[in-house]
Amino acid sequence: MVARVVPVGAFDLVVFGATGDLARRKLIPALYHRLHDGQMPDGARVIGAARSELDADGFRRMADAALGEFVGASALEPEARARFLATLDYVQLDAVSGEGLEALGAALGPAEPGRPRAFYLSVAPRFFGPIAEQIHAHGLAGPDCRIVIEKPLGHDLATARALNACFTGHFDERQIYRIDHYLGKETVQNLMALRFANALFEPLWNARHVDHVQITVAESVGVDGRGPYYDGVGAMRDMVQNHLLQLLCLIAMEPPARFEPDAVRDEKLKVLRALAPVAEADVVRGQYMGSNGSAAYTAEAEAADSLTESFVALRAGVDNWRWAGVPFYLRTGKRLRARVSEIAVAFREVPHLIFPARGGRAQQNVLAIRLQPDEGIRLSMTIKDPGPGGMRLAPAELDMTFADRLAASALRMPDAYERLVMDVIRGDQTLFMRGDEVEAAWAWIDPIIAGWEER
């Protein structure tokens, strides 16, 4: 396995909310790794923007501490560390009122043709609209400008439409990058390669051969630390509306004519619009209770009478020719027994088993794509049990665990944010959601939540 690094040109990246948890935990380490691996040029600039009373040196000290905590002091190379910190600058501002935006404009300087300028909104969703308006009002957005926003992208269909209208009122759709970090994972992209670059699977990828599909995102942690926020959202809005539905789209989509952003996103949109309404009996929800010294959901959420779900499981269907009759089981929850994100495509059993019953049963073929914690792909097969004694069937697995391959080649698995931030700089929207995708997902989710509220 060989990692090929394709450098990007010089760019300016402004991170609003640069002193927050996402920037410290994910963005700063991701940018360091891209510089270390030779993809981020020395001419790039990363400007932190927040209300915290810091100067450029103070921001560099904060970023250096974040590298030590989330990359690890032993993994940092002094020369790359110094070069990365030299790319950082900081502007104190209040993006809602616009105070400090002139200083940000001065720090950026005039827009240069061919030099991308990206604004990453690592802030609470209520600030998305005001920041977009201030960027536009102060003339900071040029033709090579990109704006990046994190979920949640609305609270329901109406707010998602309002948010889309706000952004498209100031930016072209080609400039808007709605990030879903699940789509940046190596295994998710391998799913597309597995389907569309191998003659083995695509002919079987339909209702004639697939029995069912399971998409599981299980978390072992609770909501401690973000309980009041989570209680206003719940598992359906927090995970199903975005992460799980995006994974379902990649499983169920038709082959695009070309591997281009809008061609891929057109096919994903068709899947979302083909989702059948979910019957009441096909969805369950729940909350975790206290156990083994851990508090119950209601205690961590600080809401004794809360009916917000921390677990949801549902059976969905895609009403088109390829998938008619095939159930898609989606489930996600907190405080479960293990942390795992996995897609399992279970194929139909053989129509007639020719081997004698005493030899055992054939195992159902399952293609399992694991996103975390151990990224990789496994295919469950049935083989003959080695040795004499007649025809005895036994299960076996074809295993491609990326961690094992990377360890053998001394490579590191890039974090999803590393890939996605570089895609923003390259102007590649393939792994980012389009506005109509977001609205189609909410249009399917809203009736389920409305049904819960009515009952």
C-alpha cells in the first residue's frame, strides 16, 4: 500500500471559532499533518478568528498545546511543528456584530486570482447566518472564496430551507461546503471504489441478490458534557438525518456517469427522494439508563422528564427498481456496549444447498465495511473445513483491515478532516452535501419526529 500525496497551492483559511473544541481537537491537528506530509505549502496561511482576547503569539501557543494533546508530543517533528506554527495568525473579532471584520480584511489583504480563500465556520449553528452576512458585507468573499459549515444544518425542513436561502443569498452553491466528516473516512470512499471499480460486486448490488443492509453507528459514551444541547436534538436529528442517511445513499445510489461532484450528488439525491415513508411499527427509540457507575440519560441531560431519544432504530425502504423489497436497518445510540460504525450488506442465501446436513450450514455471505474503530472491509464466506472427514462446511473471512496494511507499510491513516479540508482548498465538492440533499433528508425525517410528538 502506497500513500500518494498531491500538494495543493497556496491558500488562506480563516477558522471562525478557532479557540473552540472542534478547532483544537480536529482542525489544527489535521492541518499540521497535511503540512508534515507535504500537502500543505509553506505559503499557506491559517487565520484564527474568535472573541477570545489573544494575539497571534497567544494563538500559536494555544495551537501548540493542542498539537501536544491531540497529535502527541512524541509524534511531532520539531521542524514541521515550527513551520506549521509559523503559518498561523489570529484576529480577535465578534462576527455577529461585525466588530473586528475590518482587521480580518486587513490581515487577509486583497484577494489574489488563483489563491483560494476559505472560511470555516467552527461555531454554533445560530452564528452561521450572521457570519455569512458579515463576510459578504465586508467584501471578504471573492470568486475563489469557499465557506464551510458543520452540522446541524437546520433543526427541521423549514429551518434547513431558511439556512440554505441565507447562504445562497450571499454565495453560489459551488462555494458552499456542507461538511459531513463520515464521508471523509477512508472506508466510505473505498465503498465507492468497491462498488464501481470491481466487476465482482456491482452485478450483485440489487434486490435479486441482497437480503438486507444494516447501518450501525454505536457509541459507548453518553451525552455527558453536552447534555442540555443534545436534549434539544436527539439521536434522529444528530445522527440519522445526516451521517446514516449519507451512508445509505452511498450504498443505494446508482452509478454516476462520471466521478464528479454534481454527478455523484445527483444520484444521492435520487435515493433520498425514493425513501419510503416509515411506518410507526418500523421505528423504535429509547434512552439509556444508569448502570455500572454511569448516570442515566435524564441525569446527564439535566432533564428529568425528557422524552428525547438517545437511541433510535428503524427499518427503511428505497422504492425503486434496484432496491424494491430490501430492508435497510438504521440504528444509532449512545452508551452502548461498544463503539463501532459499520455497514453490513447481507446477501441472499444459496437457493439450494447440495451438501449433506451433517456437514453443517452455509454461512450467509456478508460484506462488512467498518468505518471505526478499525477501518477495513471483511467478506464472510463458506469454505470446506480443512482436513479429512468428509465435506464439512466452515465459516471464513476475507479480511482487509487497513490498520494492518498501514502498520506493515509504516503509513498513518489520515483523519477524515485532513482529506475534507484539502478538498475544500482544491474546490472538490464530491464529499460534501448539496443544499437539496439536506432538504430531502429533512423532508423524510420530519414526519417521523412529528409522529413522536403527536403521540
